[in-house]
Amino acid sequence: MKTVTVEIKNEIAMSFLQNLESMNILRVVENNISPVKQNLSDRFAGCLPKERVDELQNELIQMRSEWERATY
């Protein structure tokens, strides 16, 4: 007996597998394995152009300096 992992893309495929199971050709074993969680920094690295990243960084620096100044 050999075990393989199959990605089900639609309900037709699932019903097909269930039919094969009813004919004793295979056994459907549902595994709810969650994918490995990826850090957001790794996931979105390189999504923005460097120029936009520099603009956002400058805006953040400006906002932080405004937050730290005395308002009284």
C-alpha cells in the first residue's frame, strides 16, 4: 500500500474519489494539515518598489518625530 497526498480542486474530484473508495480501489483519508506559517516580512518582501519604500520610511520618520514633540 502506498500513501500519496492529493489537492482537491473542486467537488467533482472529491465525488470521483469517493466513488473510487466505494469500489474498494482506494481509501480517502482526510488530513487537515495546515500550511507552514510564513512571516509577513518574508511573504511580502520585494512587493513594493524601492522608491516607494523610501517614501514610506521618510513618512514614518516624520510621523514619529511629530508624535514625540511636546504639544503643550
